[in-house]
Amino acid sequence: MRSLLLVTVAAAVLGAAPAKKPTPGDIISGAPASAWRTIDADDLMVMNLATGGRIVVQLAPDFAPVHVANVKALARGNYWDGAAIYRVQDNYVAQWGLNESDRPWPAGVTVKPPAEYTRALKGLAIKPLGYPDAYSPGVGFWQGWPVAYNAMAGSANLTHCYGTVGVGRDLAPDTGTGGELYAIIGQPPRALDRNIAVIGRVVEGIEKLSVLPRGPAPMGFYPDKTHYVPITRIRIASDIPAADRPTFEYLDTDSPAFARFLQLKANRNDDFYRVPAGGVDICSVNVPVRKKTT
Amino acid sequence: MRSLLLVTVAAAVLGAAPAKKPTPGDIISGAPASAWRTIDADDLMVMNLATGGRIVVQLAPDFAPVHVANVKALARGNYWDGAAIYRVQDNYVAQWGLNESDRPWPAGVTVKPPAEYTRALKGLAIKPLGYPDAYSPGVGFWQGWPVAYNAMAGSANLTHCYGTVGVGRDLAPDTGTGGELYAIIGQPPRALDRNIAVIGRVVEGIEKLSVLPRGPAPMGFYPDKTHYVPITRIRIASDIPAADRPTFEYLDTDSPAFARFLQLKANRNDDFYRVPAGGVDICSVNVPVRKKTT
């Protein structure tokens, strides 16, 4: 610390501007290439809207393997031809699919998947967040995902944050197939954790969903099909020709760059922030994910 | 408990449907009139958009008295004539005002207000939430408001939740006048707590803000004034003729009904929710506020 202080004093003596305090954004832009991990093209779902927007979802096969396999089979079986966004509830969800269709399931779809609401904690080397959580005895990160866990129960689950994508279902024991999906567009509805299958998160285009008109019927449904937002197509990125395929990468949550990013997120103290919070919640960390341009 | 169990057994024996488990919504609709508190018309700011929408903000004079007095003086001095929404950043804020105008301040405006980022804890009988918070040693409710507090420091502040309204400012020590306001339209940016003056919360029409197109410039600004969303007028409800004046009430956070509501929010266990969370965060409680129809 002393040498840093001396540098500051020297700069002050010389009249130079003091070093700007780094922001979380500075850490992202300064992170070395080695701190980024490419997302497998087989784990990206690409959804195009008739209005021109594109939404890309990173799938989480390590947390809901059967539901994620279903999503891939549904995409590859063209199940979602003619699908639409048919529900948008303010501060909650945008939901899409066929909405009570009797279209046959494509090959490879498990019609009654198990309740993949949690998975075994074993096998996940979770980096703890380090701040308390109102919903779970433990929260942290694993391979870029925000995770809640319970060491006593030996279980873990993805947390419902802004942009989280899950599987619509009726009342339990139905777990949904993956044919109807929702994305969170408001405050994290963490009470859904462990009650529904989470299959991933939006890594591009969440704002194409969050701006949609809220549905006037109960729970945000569009009562009139003319208000549906048509989906042109849903594909898995690995099925798209390489030249047109979007590629994304996330900041390795085990990297020193992420540790520094997390420390700054919990202690904003720069030109604007004068009182560091001294903590951050699991959803507000927003693990950096970006489009890979090279 | 035993008598309740007997009733259930009897119902089962008789073949009647078991009693439906109550939801938080059931508690709201069943709360007695005595559990509701009317919001003073002098503490409601009514904002009309040229697009037809109306936004109503409950002001919090107990937390930022000078800034709230400014907002009332600005409204009454017609300062916001020609104002607009000029910034909408996804998962963060919608912001409105005159945006770098040199219009003179109306009478009664304190041009350099004190930093009302916190207030004394003394005088607030806070009902604790009862679950941990990542940002503050204590969180709870006072007269319907979500509050963070620090007993050691003797300070308290309103928390940044979905719908919270605060005062835009430049870098400290500037605290803003109240001429530029923002509302939260995404995950609670709790790091802003204690760094900015909070003057209230949206009690009607937040979805008129959350659906607006996100600004394409950095921080969500609309670079082109033709994209601004014009504001027709901003008034304090007590200045509106009684017949046209909207009236709102909140569920008394010291009432038994609120205690039951809170308990259910933290332990959803009904036809849809099978695994109660066992906790809830301060922002997700969403203290019930409704339009008064009588």
C-alpha cells in the first residue's frame, strides 16, 4: 500500500490527475482473453421474432438435462413453427410457445420429464458469493451460472434472476416439456427457485422481451391472438452455418478478473458512488457475458 | 392445530374438497378495511404522458423532506412544462425532466439541497423483515415503506426496488434538485442506496415506463429528441379537483393482515408452489398499494 500511496503523492505534487477509481465495467474491458470461456454452440438457442429482434438463450444441460434435451429436440423437430409470445406480465415474465396446442411431439421429446428443479450439489465446485441471501443457506457461481445451494440437503439450483429462462408448467406433478418457455423481465422471483425447471438465461436480446406490451388479461396473457408476437424460428446455434452463427463467451467465475469484478460490484466506490454497499445479491452480480467478435 | 386437522379429516371423510391453501393475493383481498391506510393527497405526484398513460408516485417526505418539497414546488411552479422521458436503460431506470435546461427555478425550490441519502433511525418504529439482506444489517417496513437500517450508525434509508423513484444527480457533492427524476424498471439496484436521494415510489403506471423503447445511446439515453416521450403535465394530487383526484391506500405494515401476507410471501405453498422458499427479500415483498374506489 505504501508504494501506491507514494505514487499518488508524487502525482499530486506533479499536478497530474489522480488515477481514476476502477468500475466493474473497467474490470470487464480489461480482463485478459484467458479469463473468458466460449459457450458451446450446442448450448445456444437462437430465437427470431417477426418484428426483427433476436433473442439468444444459453442452455444449462448440467442443471436440467432432460428439459434441455427436449428444447433441442423441439427446435430440431420444428415444433415451434407458428409459435408466439402470448404472455407478458409486468415485473415478472414474458412467455412463449404454442399455448395449449395439440401438435404431436417431435422425436426425442420426453413427454413427462422428471422434476429437474434441483440437482446434486456433488460435482459442482461453487465459488461462494460471500454475502447473505434471503432464500438459500448458500449462493455462489459455477461455470458462470448463479447458483443457490444447500450443503445439508446436498442440492443446488439455478437462481431466478433477470433474464433467467424456465419451463412453463401446470400444477405439480406436471413439470412441463419445454414447449412453453418464459424469461424473467423484472425483480428476481426467487420463490420460483426449486419449484420449476430452469433451462438457461438470455444472453442477448432480453430487451426485445422486456419492452413488449403487458397483456391485459390476468397473469399478463394476451386475450386476443392478434396481439401475439410471432416467432419466426427457433434454432440451436450449432445447426446454423458457422458464418451466421453467433458466438458468446462468459467471464470465468473462477478467474482473478471475476474475483475483482465481484469485489467492485459489492463495493462501488468511484466518481459516482461515495458509500460502498459492502455487499451484493446473487442476481445483481450479472455475470459478464458478451458476444465474441473474433 | 388439532381442530383444524379434524376439520380437514372430516372434509375428507365427507368427500368435500379440502380447503384451498391461501395465497398472498387472498390475504390482500381478504384484509379488513381497518388494515388499509389512505395516502395523503399532498403526497401523490400525478404525471400524464402525451401517449395517454398516467403515472402516480407516492412521495416520501419523511425520508427526503427538502427534495420532496422541491418536487412539489416544481410541480406547482409549472417547471416541467415541456418535460419528457429522455432516458430508458434496460433492467435499470426510466428518467424524465428537462435534461440540461437553464429554465429558472420556481419559487420555493432549494437549489442545493442537503444529501438526504439517509435519515435518522430514531423516530422510525420499523417492523423487521426477518430475513437476511446482502446490503444492510437490517431491513424492514415503516408505514408501508421498505426500509434498510443500521442500528449501530443510527441511520435508515428507503431501498431501491422496482418502482422506486429517486433524484437524478451529477457527481457528488451535487445531490440534484428533483428536477430530473428516475424510476427503477429492473432488478433492484441496491448499490444506489445511501448514494442518492429517494423521493418515493410508483403506485400506478410503472408499466407505462417499463415498456418504453430502450435508448440506444450509452446509459439508455435517447440521442434524438424526436424519440423523447413528452409529459403533458405533472401535478400534486391535492391540487386536482376532488372529483378527478386519484386516491390510494397501502396495507398497514403493522397490521396482522400484513404479517400474514409477509409470512405467505416468504413461504409460498399452494397449488403451484410445492417447496416454500423459507425467506423473501425486502424488494420482493411488494407492499400492497391499491387505488381506493370508494
